[in-house]
Amino acid sequence: MSTDPETTETSPAEGAEADAGEATDAEGAESTDSGEVAAVEGAEAAGEATAEAAAAPELSEAAAELLAQRLERERIERRKAEKAGPIAAGTKLSGTAADLLAAVRAVESGEKPVVTAFTGPEPAPRRSAGPEAVRRPQSVAAEPGAPAGETVASVRQVLVEGGAPETLAAQVAAVLGEGADDQLREDPWQLLRVPGVRPEQADGFARALLGAECAPDDERRGRSVTGWLLEQAALAGHTALEASALTAALAKQGVPDPDAATQSAIAEGEVLVFQDALDEPAVPVQRTDDEAEAEEGAERPVRVLIGLERYALAEESLADGLAKLINSVPKEDGSAAEWERAGAAKGSTGELIRAVAGHGLVLHTGGEASLEEPAALLHAAAGFGLRAWAAAYSPVGRDRFAALLTRSAEAEGAGPGEGPQVATAAGLLAGAEGPGRDADGALDLDLLVVLDAPQLDVETAALLTESLPDGARLVLAGDPAVLWSAGPGRVFADLLAARACPHVVSRRPDVGPVGELVSGIGIGELNQVEAPGKEVVIVPVRDAGEAVHRTVQLVADSVPRVIGVPAEQTAVITPGHGGAAGTRALNAALKERLNPGPGRFGGFDPGDRVAYSPTPGRTVVGQVVKADAEGLHLSCAGEPVVVPKERVEQSVRHGWALTAHQAVGARWPAVVVVLPGDAAQALSRPWVYTAFSRADRHLSVVHGVDQALPRAVAEIPAKPRTTRLPVLLRPQVPVGG
């Protein structure tokens, strides 16, 4: 590793010192932004999904996302109907109205974390790709089922009476539906259902409407805060919370009787309660006959979980779909001899093909180089007549894998358009990309390989499994070391831990100095690597100001001149949005250097690189084309998008610098990772692995966190998430499946 693209390489030992050294102590900024990281991590996913929709000129990303959400709501309604039986169980606003509106906008745009009790430096709300789209590729799709004007007007009046920003009226009406004004008057804490509103703000609204009747022990407040806390937990990746954790969080929110509040929410059907049996000890405990007999009659210990119906039904649906795949025999598509012949391939490629030949669900793990193996599987399957498709998490991932399929097809002498094809998961589900659906509504395919599987949240995963036709094969492939999904759940990790289906581990290492460095990080080691071509460079900095200066210098000058990668092909990745070297500060400095201008439209000028979030938690990187009375015109992955003026502030930000969660699923020729001193508390092994592995040819690390970097790699794994998928799968699959 060298210390600068333009300087003489240091020795490995010197590189290690540079890598570890010269940090500042501005920890506060990073820690305060760890929640913001969550709000943006899913953003890149969205962005990439937008790019994916761009490939389908008939459906925009925003439209595809809205369409996906509508299908998801319809699916949940069907599940609710099926499960109609009982659930087995068990003064003014604080601050000004402008403050409340600013808080809502900040959360929607990903600038400010809404998660408090359950957050970490991960997930932002990325909703499952689902359907409800308006076919308007040239502009942002309107929300389906937009509230009527009179409903919005009546809600606006109630908001004004309570001192809340009247500009929230449309959001409140959309969330609460018909009679939203009456609902707010009856229960002002329903305002908490609007993203970005916090309990103290809803309390102020309630005091203004209810006067002396407003009290901390109001049952309505307890129920609403319970639901709000579970939503925040979902933003942090949990599909449910242990009852003890929920009651503790309720107490922190000033609920006098947390148990009563929880029971009230359960009784009203606003949340669900589950009793999951605890796992048996891994090592059998020796007991006397009397003790064994006593235990047989005793109740088995259980874990009591509380969750929102939306995620509970999605997780149950997912477990049902996965169990069906695990327990089914794939339909006879292609002769056994053809499968056997294809499975004769060497190494883990052959293992993967043989596993898929006889199983409905297969897991495949590996880094970037391992993508050769699912590509070989898809070509083999298409070769004997199967309808074979791949689904990537992002448009960038889709395009990269499509190029890989083309190269491998050309090597085998196949013509253009022959063989397997690739879409994005969101585009596939929304119908914007992919093979379409058959007469029964299932995807018209025989084999689906889902790439970037760690990014699947429970809702998207449930939609995918429900969309498969009978007898189809599903392969979930990805790198288990990267950051988990921005939405709730840890589907891929839960399946790997369950060992309920074949798991093929790729033996193809990622090549080059960057690949060697990243491979070590994956096992908890921050190794020195030889980088004769300056593939990996460490740039020590003393403070955040120097970090920003050096980053701009690298992107605009050093990397293009020394490495040969232009600024437009270089990404900057930093842990958070705030702080002296967060995305906001870096983007301001990069704009001044790369595309200076007066910010003629909401701070943007033609040529600005932007991160556009058509819906909360989903972001696509694009470029500003122009602005007019219609709104801000963007080009996102080749698709024209028009963002109305009133939505620019909350959905568009500059995008030269991103967070690691935004960058998941994408890769660039060159990446500059910025680690200012205040980043120390946000670092973890998955974060470092994800950020460093986004680079194809060159990685610069602007290093100011001293020993926090090697410590994070060696000692700080992914934050645990509470999910129910393993428990739901256990009784449905064969032991040791």
C-alpha cells in the first residue's frame, strides 16, 4: 500500500502505520450520524432500482416502486383474510411547527435518523419492491389512491388547530385514509404514523387539541407510541422486538405503564404477539431420571415477541414459500443426463450446478469473482431449454452481470440475445423488467438466480418466493460479509444459519490487491498488501478539514492523473451525512471543485451529480439536466426523471459522496473511502468490507481514525437483528435439510 497516488510507495510496515495513524478525535459527528447511515443505506438500493427501471422505458423507478408497494399491500390484505381467526399468543408543539416540518422532511430525505431506541449504523427503510405504478417515465409517478382534495383540506384545518405544519396534510390524509380529520380529533397521537414525527411532537399536537384531557397515561398515547417504536425497530432491521425490550423503550418514552400500553395495542389488533420456543442447548445437559421426568411436565421456555402485522405476515409468507421450495422436487426440465453433463464442470461451479439439479432452493456465497459460477449455471440451464433469469439488487449490478453473461456467451459462441437474461429484483416484481407473468400470475420462468441476496428484506423476499411458479428453482447468491438489507430482516443470514438447503461456497478468490485486502477484512484481518500499481493507497490526515481537502484533491486531480480514472467514475464513501467530513460537507466541497455554480434551483445546477430518493429508503445516483417550471430534470441511469419543485428538498441531494449503505450493490473503477476521526464509533467489519469492496481498480483510504479501523475489522461484527424466520422455518423443513 502506498500513502498517496503520486508519492513513492511506502514499505508494508510503513503502510500499516499510515493506515492506523494520525487520527483526530471528532468522534461526535460520526456517532450522531450512525442513524443517518441507516436512513441512507437503503437509498442506494433505491437508486439502483431506479436505474433498473430506467432500462425499461415504459416504467419509471418511482412508478415501479409505488407499484411494488401496492402489490405488497394487496398481498398482506389477502394474508389477513386468510388469518382471520384469533392470533395465538398470548399548549403547542415542542418547538415550532417549522421544526416539525423540517424533521419530517429530514427523515424522508434521509438526512436525519428517526430511529432512536433501536438504531445502529445500518438499515434505513427500504420497502419491498412492489407495485402500483403509473406509466409516466418522464416524471415522478403520483401516489396511487391520492387523497381527495376535501379530505386534505379538512385534515389541514385540524393540523392548524393543533399547531402542526399544514403542509403535512396530504401525508396525513394518505396515511389515515378516509375520515382522517375525525381520526386525528379522536386520537391526535395518530400523527405518529407520519414518517418523521416524533412522540414529543405528537404530544404537543395532542395538548393543543385535547387541552386538559391530554395526559401521559392516555391509553391512546400508549398504543401509538408502541406502534411507533416497532416502526423504528423495523428501520433498524428488526421484524419484531422482545417484549422486555419494547416495555423498556416505552418507559424511556414516558409511558407510565408499559405493560398496559402493550396489552392495549395487542387488544386493538395494532400489534401481534408471538411466543417462540427457545432453542435447546447445543450440548446436552446430563440430568438424573427425576430431573428428566420433572422437565417433561414443565413448560418449555419461550421468547415473547411483539411485532407489527405487516412484517409478521411477510415473514410468515416467506417461511411458507421457502419451505415449499425446500421440500419440493423441481419439475423435470431438461434430462438428467444434461444436468449431469453440466454438473461435470470443475470446482464449485460444478457443485452449484449439481445442487440446483436436484433442489428447489440453493444458497451460493462468494465475492465478486464468484459471479462466474451463477453465470455458468444460467448458461447451462438455458442451454437445455429452461427459462433462466437472474435478478440483481441494483441497476449497476444488473448491468455488470449482463456484461458478464455476454462475455461468457461470446466465449461459448452463442449469438446476441441468446441464453439467460438479467433484471433487477424491483423491476422483475413490478413487471418493468423480466419475463412477465403467466396466466396464474407467477413469473414466467423455470430458474431464478437472485444476486446480492444479503440485501433482501423480508417483504421483497416474500414477494419473490410467492411469485415463483410450481416446480421452479431458486438460487440466492451473494457475499455474506456485506452490510445487511436496509429493510427489516436478515433473510440470507437466517437461511445460511438454518442449514435447511444446500449451500455452495465459491472457491474463486477476488483477485488483485483490493481483492486480497477485502478478503482479509472478511475474516477479521486488516492485512498489508503489496500494491505496485498503487491499487491501494493510504492517505493519513490529521483532522476533518484535511480529510475533505485531500478527498477533493484525490477525486479531481490525483486519481485521474495517476491512476487514469476520471472523476465521474470515482465514488466517495463516508460513514455518515453529518459532521465536518460527512456527505454534506464532502458534496459541498466536491461541487465547488467539479461543478461550481450558484445553485439556481434549490441549490442544484445542471451537471451536478445527485442522489435521488423517489421513495424513503431508496436512492439512485443521477445527474441534473436542467430546471424549469415543471421541476428539476434529472438523468438517472439513462432515464429522464422530473422531480416536482415541492419534492426537490426532501428527495434530492448531491451525490458525489455516499454512505456505504447507499453504495451496496454498486461498484466503481475507483473509490475514495473517507474515515475522519469522528467516524470511529460508526465503523464495523461489514461497513469496512462493504466500503472497500466497492472499488474495482483503485482504492484510496483517507485515514484519520487511528486504531479504530483495525479494531472495527477484528472485533465489531454486524449488529444483531431480531427476526422470526429461523423459528418459522424449523418445523417446516427436514432436520439437517
